[in-house]
Amino acid sequence: MKLSVSDAVSASKYSKNVKKGPWIVLFYANWCGHCTHMKPEWNKFKSSIPKGLNVAEVENSSMPLLEKTPEIRGFPTIKMFKDNVEVDEFKEGERTKENMMRFANNNLKNNTFNGNSNNHSEPSDILNNIVKDLKKVKSKKVKSKKVKKSNNHNSNNHNSNNHNSNNHNSNNHNSNNHNSKKVKSKKVKSKKVKKSKKVKKSKKVKKVKAKKSNNTVREVLSNSVVLE
């Protein structure tokens, strides 16, 4: 089907028919120089549109008459619709017949109409997609939990190893302290023994000297008595 929207009657007809099937629509303005320049290429495209594709052109002043007015940011604008839902916008470079044909064919081959796709889906398809998404989310949560458990397990092992290492170091430290105390105790005992030996030796020396001194005194006294 081909439609040209320029008044209320054609706008009503377009609004009714665009609700069914795929459509490619040119939105233009009579005062737009670019629109005038591309019109010959558009007319060539209209004469050889792909099978199963409907085509329409809507003049700027007639847009308020449409049941559903699409968002248009400038002229000319070419959009693809399916069941009155916008699915793509022409951005293929120059608006030549070849480029517009490529744009239309690509969207027709791709039944989901990639791009600004808002096409309707069957309820069963929607449910299947929801189930798939839920399974993906659940799978991600399970993986996340496994990773957390693994990290916690590794962390506990690391802490346990550190604890054992600290205990081992503490035992070694205590052992070293104990050995050090033993060495110190032995040194103290050794000093005490040496000191005790020195004291005993000193006492013996003093006794010997005292005996010698007494003997000397006795000899002197004895000699003194003899002389008298």
C-alpha cells in the first residue's frame, strides 16, 4: 500500500492502516530544501519497494492530524514502523534509492526490526524470555555464592596458617627465652662458685699467714727467754 498524507481524510486513512504490517514513512516539509532535493530519489524508491512493505509520506502540516505522532527532530526523516510501533530510523548516509532500499531490506530480513525496536511480542514469547532471564539471574547468584564461599574458605585457611605460624613463632620465642634464662642461670652459678672458691682460698691463706705469724712470735719470745 502507498499513501500520501496531506489532509484530514488521508491522515485518518494512514492512522488506520499503519496499525498493521511493516511501513516505511517519509516525514517532510514543503519549505525544506533537503526534502525537495531528495524527493526524486524517494520517488525512485517508491516505484521499486520490496514486496510486503507499505510506504507513506507525511507532510509536516498534516502530522497533528495523525492518531499517533512520532518524534521528529528534523526534515526529511525516514522511519520504519511495524503495527504502528517505530522500529528504526534511516541513518545510512545520503538518501539515495540504493541506500533507502538497503535500509528497508535489512529491516525486512531482520524480523525483530533491530534499532529503536518496540515491536509487540506474543505472550508466550514474553513469558519464555522472562523465564530465561530469571534462570540467568539465578545462575549468576549461585556462582556469586560459590565464589564468596571459596574466598571465605581461603581466608580461613590463611588465618589458620597465620595463627599456627604465630603460635610456632611464640613457642620458639618462649623456648629461646627459656634457653636464655638457663644460660644466664649457669653463668650466675659459675660466678658464685668462682667467688666461693676465691673466698675459701683467701681464708686458707689468711689462716696460714696467722699460723706463721704466731710461730714467729713464739720463736721470738723463746729466744728472748733464753737470752735472759
